Amino acid sequence: MKTFRLTMKYLVLLLVAVLLCSYLFLADESTNDKAQRIHEGVLTLDTHVDINPKDFTRKRHLGMSLNADVDLLKMKEGGLDAAFFIVYVGQGDLSPEAYTKANLKAQLKFDAIHRMTQTLNHDLIVLARTPKEVRAIHAAGKKVAIIGVENAYPLGTDINNLDGYFDQGARYISLVHNGHNQFGDSNYPKGDDPISKHHGVTELGKQLIARANQLGVMVDISHASKKTALHTLALSQAPVIASHSSVAMLHAHTRNVDDDVLMAIKRNNGVIHVVAFRSYLKPTAGKKLEAINVLAKKYKLPQGSFWEEGDRVFSAIRKLPAAQRLAYFNEFRQIVKTYEHASIQDLVDHIDYVVEKIGIEHVGISSDFGGGGGVTGWEDASKTLNVTAELIKRGYSETDIENIWSGNLLRVWEDVISYANK
Ligand SMILES: [Zn+2]
């Protein structure tokens, strides 16, 4: 009997030891390995990556290790599976000549993306035109390129030009960028423009939204004024996206959306892709502008930052000799790095806010890499795993993370296509 009790005691001890070991093993899995496993298992999609056509040539392309936030090697290293590459053209005059020029600029970017997927890097990355294609390309082990248009300005005044962009692969379009235009008001008026010029979307803007709905192009409210955003959400018959905007309640920047817009996105069944853009996530240290002004003096430029002052400062910078201009931007970037401190934690704070306010089915992630985006911890595409790791720390499940990274956007896109097919 005594021996039996002793054996039982050892057996219980052994059982406890086994349980403890497996607990420790699982606990270890729940940190780095879990992040790695979940990150590899989900389809990660970034809705905003700016491009420079100079990175899409035989001599210099995304298949090489570039001094850029995104190249295909960094996407592989960071497990970033899909990205909207952006056809962006800055706002200019509202004249036929200027529209033609802007359209040529847009064409250079369409051509660059097509060169990447058709010749330069066709073995690594494929252009997707539907959510189904996104999933199929990903399943085949290749990276996915999708095209988004930032600023409808180059379309000019003929809405049918959108059909041409659609044929070339454009699957989302924002009405405006910095500066009001023929389609509506921007969050950022240029020159002498009043804060609100059209009080939302113009007649031409309404036609554009209607045509986008008919074609199956997602309408993007990023860079729109609040009125334009709400107006767009009311006009669109299909769900709308904010491709790269954050939350105004956490940082009152005009590029961010407030609760009224968030609630409208919820009602519209749309999605907001919170953006890893330092100055939208967190107020910057007060000394930043001081440092920028010291720099401006050094280069004999007008006072102020070109982000806030726009054209007035920017046109002066453009007049600098090339070498000086490059040196200026290098120093400017250094200032931004020194005074803007947003991190992945700040980014995920904005995600948490959207989830609590309007639900997890309405949030996604974007970097704005190549356009000033990137935060501490997610400095370039090679660090994308860190975002998933932070989401896990906050308690999001694998399904949640899949939906945040791509499921929500693909659902919205499918809805937009269903509406177009009706
Ligand atoms: Zn932008």
C-alpha cells in the first residue's frame, strides 16, 4: 500500500512536471513564434505605397535591394504579401493644359507598375484586378500588386477617363489631394483658397462617384475635407474606403477622420486603413518648426514647413540647384526623425480606437511608405511582422488579424464589385 502511494505521488509529480513543461513551451509559442506563425498564415495587405517611376527601370527596380521603404526583398523579409501601388499626381491648375500634363504624369506611374508586373519582376509580383485574383496570386506564392489612384485631378473634366484608368488596373480613387479641385474640397486648401470652397463634392465629383460605383472602383476619402468625406459617404451607393487616414479623436490633424466620419463609414459598411504616418498619429514636439525654420534660413527659403505651407515653400525648394535640394531634403528628413516619435504602439492605439468605436470589421492598416510614412518599429516593409506582433499583444485573435490586414478591405472591394455588376 505504501509503495502504491509512493508510486502515485511520483506519478502526480511527473504529471505536474509534464504540464509545466508544455505550459512553458506553449507560453514561448505565444510570443515570437506565435507572431511569426500568424503573420505567415494571414494575407497582409498595405493599402498605400507611393512609388517613384525611377525605381521601375532595368537598371533600378524593386527586385533589387533599394534604398527605399518598399522593394520586393523587403516585402519578402517582412512578410508583406500585397500592396496598393499608388498613381499619385499633385494638385495643379484647373486648366485643360494642366490636366493633360497631369494625365501624362499619371500615365508614367501606371506604366511603371505595369513594367514591374509584366517584365522587370513578373516572376515575383503579379497585378491583381479582383479580390479573387489577390487570393489566387497569394496562394501561388507570389507578391500581389494592386493599383490605387491618389487624386482624381488628372482625369480632367471628362468622367469617362476613369474607364481608361480602370482598364489599366486602377481599383480605388481619391477625389482630392492637397488643394481643392474640380471634384471637391481637400482637407488642405492651397494658396488663397478658403477652407471650404465647394462645401463638399462638386457636380463633377458626383458624376465621378457614380461612375466609380458603376465600374467597381472603390472611392477613397483620404485627403478629403470632412464635408467632402461625409458627402462622398452619402452619395456612394457602394462601400467607401479611407485608404490612409488615422483618428482625429486621438490627434486632431485635418488628415484624420473624426467620430462623425467613422460612424458614416460604419453605416456605409466601409473600411478605414489607419496609416503609419508619424505626424497624423501623435502631435509632434514643438521644437520641430523651429528647427525647420533654422534650416529654411540656411537655404534662403521662406519660413515654414512645406507640409503645412504647401506651394509657397515648395516652389522655392524646387528652385534650388539639384545638389542643394537633395541636401535640404536630407536635413529635413533628419528633423522629422528627431521630432516626430510615433511608434507601432501609437499606430495600434488608433486601430484599437476604431475597433471600439465602429467595430473590427471596419479597420485596416496602411503604411504610406514612399510618401512620408513609417513609424518606429515599422520603418520599412521588412519590419511588417512587428505590426502583427503588436496586434497579438493587444489580444487580437488570428481571425481578427486576418480581417484587419486584408479581410475587411477584400470584403469591401467585393461589395463594390457586386454593386457594379447589378
Ligand atoms: Zn496621401
